[in-house]
Amino acid sequence: MSFTHRSGRLGLALALLGVLPLTQADTHESLSAAVESLWSGEQVSISVLSSSFTQQVSKAGSEYRTEVKNAPTYLQTAGESAWVIAGRKRFNAVATPWGNFPRLDMRNARLLAIELPKKRYQVLASSGAGLFGVGDWQRYGFLQVIDVSTPSAPAFYPLYAEANLGEHALGRLADSPVLNYARLVPASRSKAGEIIAYEVALYALGRKGPERVLREGVPLAYLLRHEGDGWTIDSVERTPVTTALDEGHRPFTTPLRPPLFSVRENDPQ
């Protein structure tokens, strides 16, 4: 398996990366490597603080905690609601700008620490519970990101990751003072139903929430395509599938409905 990056008009300087010795079963690793190439080698330290959570049931609901000092708490309450508690702040972990998230499957949850030169983050990362634990739904991962740079005023970003990317969807663009997020949206499927193209929109985790990254006034975006035994990634100026989702206020799980979306219309000019 391999992947190739070809820069388009936006001209982001990324290196052409070589062939990866992956088998057909490891296609997702090639895709992950292609996404990681967007971060241009900027240093981001990601470490696992804990992969063990203790459940405590009370009148408030089910609380999940780790033994890590000052770590966030994940609280499940009635009606399929869930909250992330960081310090004295309580954040809704289900109602998000991308649509409703499922509760996290805390059996597989991990607490991550991400360090940037002037920023510190903690991340609750896991697959979803219920429907998101079976079939094709398992491709989604969920990243509850907390900016803990100022402990008394944490900021919260509920994010999702397509294609089993997990924390590979997080990184840092060149000269970015904050953490960046690569949001993948399926753009095309094969006749067999496999996703063969994704639009990639890049965001900065800013004070007002995830904000699209701009280059010369144009949103920074890419198209990932499965070609041969690997993936190519090209810069593009339009993301019609992503735009349609957002303008229609549709959830992240909205399926493709051809002929509205095709790879051809996303090709760089």
C-alpha cells in the first residue's frame, strides 16, 4: 500500500512520501499516513495517560474516572445524555455542531495528552456505544478534546473521526498556535459500497470552536482518493459534499446520495 500527496493551487509544501509495505487489510493505515502528512512534520506530542476508567453510579448518573490527577470525568445521565466535566465546567458530549454523538464506549476509552509549544490538551478518545459498535458504524471514532492550557477556563471541542482515524485526525499545521483537526467526509463510493474518496476540511480549534483554516481567503481543503493500491491526496478549492452537509444542517452520519456528489466535480482544476 502507498499514498501520494500532490499539491494544487493552494500550494501547501508537503513532501512526497514513499511506499508503505502494507497489505490489503491495512488500507486504513495508508489512509492514516496520508492524513498525517498534512501536518508537515510539525511537532505534536501525543501520549496515553490512561486506558482504564472506573465506573461510579450515583443519583447524578454513571461517572467514569481515571486515577490521573485533574483528569476529566465522563458522566452518563438519563435519556442517553452524556457530559464531560473538566474542573468546574460541564460540557454536553452528545449535542454537537456535527449532529448528536453517541455515548462513548468506555470499555475502549483512552485518555490522551497532547502537547504543543504553548498549548495543552486532554482527549477522551473512543468508539461509540450502541449502534456505533456494529457493522459499518464502527468506522466512526469520537474525540472529546479539552484545552486545559488555562485550567480555570477549559475549552471543549467534541469531534468525530471517519475511517478509523482516531487521534490521527488531530495535528498541527505549520505555524499554527493551536491544535488542528482534519474532518473527513465521504465523497464517493465504489459499486461494492466501499468509500473510495473523502473530502478533507481542516479546522483550527479556536476560541469560538472549530474554525475553518483559510489560505489566501480560501478554506484549506483536500481530496483523498483511493487509487490502485494506495491513496492520493490533492488540494482542492471546493468541498461540495461538506458544504451541502453544513448548509443543510445535516448530521455527520448523513449517507451519500448520488448523483449530487461525485469525485469528478471535486478534481483540482
